[in-house]
Amino acid sequence: MWNPDVYRQFQAERDRPFFDLVAQLPVFQPVLVTDLGCGTAHQTATLAERWPQAQVTGVDSSAEMLEQAPALPNLRLVQADFSRWTPGAPQDLLFSNAALHWIPDQHALIPRLAGLVAAGGVFAFQVPGNFTAPSHLLLAELQNEPRWQGRLATEAGPASLNPLDYADLLTPLGFQVNAWETTYLHLLHGPDAALNWVRGTALRPVLARLSPGDAAEFEAEYGRRLRAAYPEGPSGTAFSFRRVFVVARRTS
């Protein structure tokens, strides 16, 4: 579903939360590591390089993304729906960067994934928490207008919880939880910068449900509204992005 070339346009901004999450991992030597929703696996490759003795697995449903993955001796790739995929053994590190939110029922997903973590292992993930931002509200508003409602009425979409909600889910399962949130201020450059950002993520599955002509019309109107919500300033286009982080270690 994702276009790797569009997604990489803001690679530095998209990579930063990954490395902020990695920085909070405990000092340990995992043997089995899985990255859920690994995309092109260029970030997953850094985990394989960090722990060369570990078997690192990247799981993603997009063949287009996985085709871009680097080749490393201790990195294997699996094309699968990570919400249903099960590893052959409990994982020392179950990791996910900006992917788990695509499964709407977080209260069911998080405990299921937590059950894949070995004793003493770590469950670390980051999810966007910006679903009330103008970029999302304007997209939903346009989808539900009469011109598009028959084909694009909003369905159950991406969702995430607050840090405390994740802590409350994981603590009773025997995890010690470090959870926090960060709002990044991305200063994007170029014309239609906010539109170019969402072209790599939230907008793509919407346009995929339309004919080319209708997709162009929808994108043009959405772009017009985004320009009003995210005007270009002296420093570029200010695009705030809240994210939620969790690093949880199984202690029992």
C-alpha cells in the first residue's frame, strides 16, 4: 500500500522517533529480535548491526516496502500481517516503530503482542498520537462530504492510546513500563509540504479507493485545505507531530 519513494521524502523526520525509542532500550544482548511493521527495513538493519549475534526479523505486509530492504546475514524478512503473525519462539526484543496504530483495537492488540515476549525480554514501540491534528481532521471531514461519502465514508482507522493507558495494559501482564510522549516540530520545506508528508502515509489508502481522475480531484481539494491549516512561514511549514513511546520489560 505504501510508496517507498514518497515515504522517504521526509526520511530524517520519520527516522528520529525510531532512534529516540532505541535510545531508551535497556543495555542487554537479545538473541531473537523482531521489528513489526518494518517497512523498507532500513531502520531494522540498524538493529541487526547493533546486535550482530542476534537473529533479527522484519515483518511487514507490503511487498513494495520489503523489496527495498538491505541484505544482512542476520536479517530476515517476512511478508505478513503483523497483527496475526506469530514467531516460532518468544522474542527477547519485540520492537515496532509507527506501525501498531494501524490496528484499531489497541486493547486487544497490545496484550496479544506482549504474549510474544520472552521472560526478561523487552516490548518497545512508538505510535503516532496526532489523530486530532488538522491533517487527520481535514481528511476525515472531506471523506464524509456528500461528493465522496458513498465511496470514502471513514472506516475504523488508525488509533493509539495515551502513555498511561499503555502502562495500565502492560503492568498487570508482568511488565515494568517506561511510557512517555513527545511532540515534534517538523519544519518542512517546499510547496505543499504538509500534503507531501501525508502522501506517504494517511492519504495513500484513501486515494487507492478512487479512480485516477477522482483521486486527483480529491487530493487537490485536500491540499487546498492543508495549505490553509499549515501555512508556509519564514522557517518553513510548521508541522507538529505528537508521538507516544513505550519501553516495557517483562519482569514476571
